[in-house]
Amino acid sequence: MDSETHRNKCAACYRQYNKVEHLVEHMRVSFHSVHEPKCDVCQKQCRSYESLREHLIGPLPKVECARVFSVRGCNLCLKLLDSSSALRSHRAACQFSCTATGIISRMSRLNLQAGSYIDNGQMSGSRVVALGCKMVGGGSDGSLNLCARVCLVGEDENIIFHAYVKPQLPVTNYRYESTGMRLEHLRDAVPIKQAQRRIQDILCNGEPIWKVRSKGSKARILVGHGLEHDLNCLGVEYPSILLRDTAKYPPLMKTSKLSNSLKYLTQTYLGYEIQNGIQDPYEDCVAALRLYMRMQYPGHPRDYASGCNDASARNNYPAWRQRELERMTPEALLDLSGSDYYCWCLDSYN
């Protein structure tokens, strides 16, 4: 019985089943792949980094893995180093600073004047751009989100575009405690239609929107946190295939499949705090960009077939193959599996 159970053990997450048909069904719905976060001690694959964190340093961790990780593991990227001395050197590079490195970016640390406007879109050759917005309130109770400040940052963490934006609807709550904005900031602000056109032009990199959706487009990848909400508030359309949202990327989500806050992700995986007091959209841009870069180089094989979120690659366990599948080893079943999300490591292919 024990040997049969061991044979029916998932080669990725190590769950065990009494019957082989249950293992096949598990593989059919789990979408395991090399793109999942993996414990460097026992090689178990986890659905998310949150799940891996619980496995290594959570309230009830795997005892042996926790013991090894406590000596040689990085609590930010969750990688295991060869020695404790190697870990000390690694941490110096893995720990980010909240201070931005770009020259132009330092301008955003100043108390920007009302109606301030920075546009360096033509200067940047960035293939990746991060978007951050801050909302004021509209409507009778001030609960309607209206975009009043927008920032675009390039891969070098320099500002490409920054502006206070004048909403089309009246502002009834400036939400000063978190936005730092007052009436004077929006009095001479950029009309939202003008901001829309400029942002669209920067994202599309000079190409018409219809061409952006085609293969080989020069359009930029857009990174952010809660991008769908920000783009809706801005009134900007952009293809979903070019969006990299840290709020919806499965490896960065909670084990409950809900989104983590950008504040939590930054503190947990980058090692510094943001959004204390008055919030800066530039700070949000840089945090999302750094998370994206970290996820783009996670250390696993860049296998395109299993990580491209192709429906055909995820349908390798059809019912008509059931008898054949039940004769396969767990390792062979895992080789057939493909991810149900697009892995950001594949962006380095392009």
C-alpha cells in the first residue's frame, strides 16, 4: 500500500493519492510547471511565493526545510545560498533601498508645485514602463475615484512623464491625508484628455493602436499595481497582452488567490517600506517595476511551451488518454503539464 501511495505522489507539490486516477485528475487541474516557485531544500513546487514562504518560514513550516533555510536562506527572494557567508553578500544586493537611483527621478522627491509637468517621453528608450496614479474623490460622498496625478517611469527608474491631471468631474474629496493634494494643485493641471493622448503615445511608442496588438510591435510593456483600475480611471485602452500587473500575477498573490497590497509586496520581497503618510505615485511605479524585474529573473528554466499560457499546452490530459495517463510515472505526468498563466521570465525572450 505504501509503495502504491508513493507511486501516486505528485512530482511537483508532493501531494499523495490512494488511486492513480486521483493523481491524474490533480495534474489536470493544478497546472504545475517549472515556472512555479520552488523550495531549494526539498524541491517542492508551490503555487505562489506566499505559499513557499509559509513552507519555509511560516507558523507551521516544513521542519527540515526551515532548519536549512534559517542558516542559508534569503528571506526576501527565498533562495538558498551555498553558505552563510554567501548569504551575507547576497543580501547586500537583494535588499533594495527606498531611495531612487535615477537623476530625473530625484525631482519627484521634491515638493512638486501645483500643476507641475515633466515630459521626457522622447528621451527614454525603455522597453518597459511603469504606471502609477493617485486618485481624488468625486460624487456626492467622495467615493468615486478620479485620477488627479499620474506618473510614468522607465526601466532606469527615471521619470518619463509626470503631471497633475484635471478630472472631468468635480472633485468633492481631495483625500489630502494620502494624496497631499489641494485645490491649487489642480487649478492649472493638465486636462485629462491631453494626458490620455500623451500617455497613449508613450505606451504605443509612436505606433497606431491597431498595430500595437500585432506581433513584432514596438509598443512598451506596461507594469503597475491594479493596472485595470488605473487605466479605466485614466480612460486609456491598452492590450492585456502587454500588461504586467503585480496585483494579479499568480506567484505574487495570496494563497487564497486574492491580491496582496503593493505596500506588503514591497516590504516582503524588496525589503523597504512605501506608502507611509502622503503617497507618491513615483514610489509606486518604482516598487512595481522592481517587483517585475525580480519576477523576470526568478532562476528557473525559461521554458516557453510550459509558461506561455497557451490553451493547447494546458490540455494534455484529455479523457480519451485516461488509461495511458494512469500508466505514466508522476514525473512523466509532470512533463506534460503547463502553466495557466504567462510567466514574466519569458519577456526576456523578446
